[in-house]
Amino acid sequence: MDVYNKNRDKNQSLSDEIREQNAKLKDASLKEKLLYFKDYYLLTTIIVIAVCAFLGSLGYTMLTAPRDTALGVFFYNDTGDSSDTGLIDGFAGYMGIDTSKQSVFLDASMSYCADFSDLDAYAGLEKAMASITASDLDIIVGDATTVDYFTQCNCIGDITTILPEDLLKTFEEHLYYAETGEGDKIAAGIDISDAPKLKEHYYYMDKTAILSFVINSDKIDNVIAFLQYLYMKT
């Protein structure tokens, strides 16, 4: 039985053909109905299912993802295990941050080289700039050349205008100064190489670690708390 006609008469209206095909399908065998479905509807059905699955997954991710970032930290040129989340997990627990509602992250895989010859380092800088623009990054830790670069790009805030007086006095001998893009020298960071929590997680072993505050961070309380947490002894 001729179930369908792919070469429909151009003068035949679509509605007439639909009625005709439905009439033919009414008495068609199961095999003929499956063949008709395969030729006319299978691809469309697959696409619809795939789109619905994607939208469902996207919707679930958006509904269950943390609403905002409580603290974002990048470690540059460190010696620790970049897959170890112990330090940032410990800080989240210490602060009582509900990570189902707010994200807290520490990316210790970042690298920096002054001549940009390392493609990974270049990609890392692009990631940092994007995170800073989105106000997701609050702290940058690295060696002097790394802090110099971000200060020159006007991404780093002046420590003396951020820390409260008591903490500023505590760290005044550990301040690191760098020049901004306008040539002004600011207290761009704090040398935290001796911080107990860094040693506990094997970060910056026998290397200089300077902690800097991203200039547009809107989470200063958490930024300061992280600095204090680094000096808590286990």
C-alpha cells in the first residue's frame, strides 16, 4: 500500500494531503506506520528531545548553582597541589559559608611569566581579567613580578586603605610596594610567605608569596578574614 507520497502534487493543498495520508495510515500495517514516522518525524523528534534535555539541564544548573561568590582567590606560580581544596574548604567552614548558596573558590593552577611566552600563562591572565571584570575575583597571591603586573594594570588596591588599623600595624613590616599604571607607588600586597596555613597545604614552599586585594572587590570582610585565617595555627 502506498502510505505516503513524497512528490506531492504542487496543486494539492497541504491540508488535503494530510487528510489523504491520515486515511491511508488508518489501514496501514505497523511496519508501514513505522516507516512513515521514520521518514517524516524521527529527526524532528530527536531534536525536540535533545533541546528539552539541554534546557532542563541548564534550568537545573541555574536553579541549584550558588547565587554569588563569597570569595574568589587565584594563586600564581605556587608549589602546592592545584587539586587540593583543603585550604579553601577550611576557610568556608571557618566562616560558616553555605556553599550551596555562595561559591568559594581557590584556583592554584595559575601561572605568570613576564614575556607571555607561556600560552597557559596568557590564558590565565585573560581568565583573571574576566573574573575581575565580573567582580568574582577578590584576592591574588603570587611572587613580586605577578603582583607588579596586576598593580601596573590598576587591578590591585592599596592595602593601607583596606586593612583596619590594628591589622595594618600587624603587617606593616611585611608590606610590598609596587607602581600603578599612573606611576604612583602603593602598598600593593603583604608578604605572607610565613603563613601557617600555606605551609600546612604546601603552598609556596621556599618561595615568596605576596597577597594582594583586587581593587574592585566588594567582599572586603571576607578578604580580610581570609588573610587572618592564613595565620591561624592548626
